Amino acid sequence: MEKRTDINTLGEFGLIEHLTKDVTTQHANTLLGIGDDAAVIEAGDKAMLISTDLLVEGIHFDLMYTPLKHLGYKAVVVNVSDIYAMNGVAEQITVSLAISNRFSVEALEELYKGIKLACKMYNVDLVGGDTTASPQGLTISITATGRAKKEDIVYRSGAKAGDIMCITGDLGAAYLGLQLLEREKEVYLAAPTAQPDLEEKKYLIERQLKPEAARDAIAYFKKKNIKPTSMIDISDGLASEVFHICKASKVGAFVEEAKIPIHPEAEEMALKFSLDPTMCALNGGEDYELLFTIDEKDLQEIRYMPSVYIIGEITDAKDGIKLHTSGGNIHDLKAQGWKHFDEEE
Amino acid sequence: MEKRTDINTLGEFGLIEHLTKDVTTQHANTLLGIGDDAAVIEAGDKAMLISTDLLVEGIHFDLMYTPLKHLGYKAVVVNVSDIYAMNGVAEQITVSLAISNRFSVEALEELYKGIKLACKMYNVDLVGGDTTASPQGLTISITATGRAKKEDIVYRSGAKAGDIMCITGDLGAAYLGLQLLEREKEVYLAAPTAQPDLEEKKYLIERQLKPEAARDAIAYFKKKNIKPTSMIDISDGLASEVFHICKASKVGAFVEEAKIPIHPEAEEMALKFSLDPTMCALNGGEDYELLFTIDEKDLQEIRYMPSVYIIGEITDAKDGIKLHTSGGNIHDLKAQGWKHFDEEE
């Protein structure tokens, strides 16, 4: 019998690594291939950045509680966020859709309203795509291109011991928004006439359904002439991203639990769900804030950056990746993520 | 009740046009947005070309008779073909996959073998992508980037009356290969022990399962210093592509039925299936040859081009889009395509 290895044994990142481990690049124009938030391609005085994301119904979104307009908006934002994570300016996107005939023209108009709104907000041009039938559900594939001067591009690999670790906004709220929406869905399915009361949870819901990308941070870096030493966007939870930076930069790090910014609404909701707010921030994902590191010399300028949080420090690789808990203990940081191919990821 | 317009009332192209009719571009770097085989973006001395295609299991491929390695190869080829259709050189691709847990690591290794082989054959770098779970089936989204000098880029919109219409290879075989595979599938499902005999139909099967992109044509144009006046790749059948060129160029055209190249195996198989071979060429699709037009002055050079076929001429818009039949009649050319969202497209 043929050998059959379940894809879950490798996890998402392990699977990609396994399938692409022997991939090399041939073109001198390919400045960076697989392994960062975006690929980097030679393009005259600046370099072009390319990043792509796939959103699949039933995996990344549930149309029972996701308005199509918000979905279109979010699909653009998550891609634009990858360009910002390279310290670039997003310029173009292509949008491909696979749609079952369950979707009406009006439904797709709603989706496109969100796509176009995000294009306007983030100043990106919709330049192409592909629209095709699907036997089931909706799949959205977006590719974003952006631009940066070669010397301004920030990679995951530039962090060094002593660098300060920062994030651009609070964490965990998007995950808790999702838990809330999932709970309301259960309530609705059990009693379809019940009216959900989400008015007071607006922040959490918005962080889940209509996230924004950290464009202001990139503008601030430019204005203040600061170049982070490394950067990544927080799509899979803080812990996973700290691991990516440490792996690419061959360094260790510690995160101060007490410094991880968690919105009061997220804190409250976590406790209601009997979840540890810190775990929601570390492993929840979908916050689309940026995690970046800076040289100590830039600390003064970063302190004045609007809504920035200093959460830890880069250390030598031999010191490992640690969480300094609020209780005064030191634990190994663990990236649990939601990486199973039979679950939400 | 909410208005609900079935997407099939618009068809694929109508739907895209409807959803994107108000899309404009803001960046000076965006040289061309929606509407050709690829978008064109400013990139120094050359321009960058970007094209994207989505392949969905159950719509674009059937894994009962499509080896995963061939599928990976074809997925790259169809994208690279779009770059050639702009007279560009393909350089990079990103590959995104949505996979259900029905697929094993070994199955994905096969798919990647084909992707990597095509990358090698067409000299393109695999530079990124996204891998995610899917509740059902396999979806492949590939974005290809390429490059061309701005003045060398060939658009759909440059054809003018008097230009000669040419194609780079024979048509209809991929469609007939598909009919053959579908028939064998039916036979197999009815009697799983029956052994299919496809040895003598190798050409048709290969055109369907492992098409090649017309790279040699692009190399020939460069070598001979010929620039076609318009070009498009034949993914949806000759008729549909002639319409695209005529619409973009605001011209008419006639196609000589007797000049449409049809491989003898395709001819024979069409008759066995009681299909009109010309209709298979006009509406079958997936041939991935290039349809291009040239100025009359370049005719002499084009005659020496390997495997080129001159099939008709561009006329004034008022003369319409016509088929000169082998029987001596003139009909309106019709693009039936396979454009329904509830069918193969």
C-alpha cells in the first residue's frame, strides 16, 4: 500500500517547509523568495513586494455572522498588512474568487463594496483577478504588491540581541470577537428568534470582522527616519510571530507578560469565557498589528509613537524564547497557534 | 424580499465587468489594471506583468484522471501563458493551496513535483504563497509575475483593420482529450476492472493534462524583432479570444474555417464523439496557444515561424466578427464558451 502521511502531522508551517525545502531561485531579479511576509523583486530604484493570502469559507470565515462587505474589506486588509510588515507601501491587488451558485450578483456586489472601500482607504489599485465557479462555498485569493526602497525593506531576519521588541496595538480582541460571534451563532441556532446583544461588545466584534492594517506605523517610521531591525505582522498570534522572528534572525527573546497590551473589553470577555487573556493574546491571532524590533538607540523616538507597546527584548539564541510572567516566573514561550488542517487555523 | 440575481445570468465575463465597472486606478505606477491577460506595473527600465488564475477541483480538474504532478505542472503553465500573451518573460510565481485533509503529504509532494518541474522548464522562481485548510477539495491559486520593456508589451487593444490573425498551434485537442478522459471515467465507474486503452490517444490526453505555454513564439518575436499588434492566450476557445481582441481593439475580424489548425487525432476523435471539429477548436478551450495579430509588413517573417497558422484577418468594426466557412458561407462567429457557473467553465 502507498505511504500516506496525514498533513496534520506537519502543521501548516512544517508542511510548507517540507514542500518547499529544495526550492531555489534562478533570476537575479528575485531578491527574496519564500520565507518572509512578502517576496522581494528587483524593480528599478525601488523593489517590488509581493504577498498572497487565501481565505476559505468554513475555515477563515463563517457567513452566518460575517457581512460580505466586511469580508471583502478584511480580505484586502490582511494582504496589505503583509506589505506593511516589510516596511513597504501597498499599491496594487489582484482579487480571485471561486463562488458557488449559492451566491447572487447582489451578494458579490456587497463583497466588492468592501474590497473597493479597503482599496480606497489603503490607497491600493485593484488591477486584476480571476472569477470562477466553485462546487461549494466561497474562496478569496488576494495578491498584494507594494514597493519600498531596497535599503528600507525590513525582514524577519534582522533582529539582534539587545533590540527592543514592540507591537503597534492591543492583542487578543479579534480572537475574543470570534468566540463571541461563535457563541451568538450557537444561541441563534438553538433559538432563532433570540436577539443577540452585541452593542456593548463593539470593539471585539470590529477587531474580528473589520480589522485595520498598521499603516500609521509605517508612516511614523518614515517620518522619524527609523528603520526597525525586524518586523512581521501578527496574523497567527504573538507567540507564533516571535518564533518566526527568532528563527529567521537566529536569536532568542523574552516577552514580559505584564506588558502585553490587552484591551479592557478583551480582558473582560476572556474571563467570561474562562480563558486566560494572555493566552488569547499569545495564540489568538488575526490582530493584524505589527511586531517589530528596534535598535536601542531608537528607543526614545519609539516612545512617542502613537499606540506603541514595548513588550520585551531580543536575546542571544542560547537564552531561548521566554515568557516572563506577571507572577515573576520564567517559562518557555509556546506557540500553540491554531494550526491544524482539520480545524480553524 | 431581497433582490437575488443568479450569477449565471451574467456569465463569467459579464459578472467581472459588472463588479469592476467603476474600478479606477490611483497610482501612477499602475500602467494597466483590469482587462488584459496581465496587469502592467511600472518597474524601472522594464514593466512588471502580473497575472493570476484559480483552479478549483470539480470545476477545472477531476482527480479521478488527473495525476497530481500533471496538475501542478498545468497550474504553472496556464499562468505563465498569460505573461507570454503580453509578450513578456515570466520570472516568478506564488502558489497558494487550500487543501482538505483528504490529501496526504505524499499527494502534495506529487503536486509540488509538477509545480517545480514547470518552474524549471519555464525558468520561473517559486517565491511565495499560502497554504491553508479547506473543508472540501483542492483549490490552487497561482500568481505569475513577468517583465517586458514597456515598448515591447503587446495588449489586446492594438489590432487594426488589415492585420493578419495568427495562432501558434493547433486547437481543440485539449477539449477532446477532456471528452475522452470523461468517457473513460464513465466506463471505469460502470466497470472498475476494465482497462482503458489510451495509448493511441496520447496527443489528446497530453494536450489536456500537460499543456505547454507558447514560450518559443515569444522568443521568435524577439529574435526577429517583430512586435504583434495584439495578443491573447487561448484559454477559453478561439472564438471567445477573437471577441476579446475585437472588443479591446474596436475592430471586426474574419476567421477562415479551413485555416483553423486541427490535429488529425482531434479531427478523428471529434467525429467519433459526433462533434464538429471546428466547434471544438472555436469553443473548446484550454489549448494555451497564443492568438496574435501582426501588421501586414511582418507577414514574410511570420511565414517562417515554426508551427504558426494564419487563420484570418482584422477588419473594420462595422464588418462584424465573421466565420468564413469551408463551404463558402459567411456566418457570424459565436463565442459559446463554457461559461456557466453551474458547469465546467
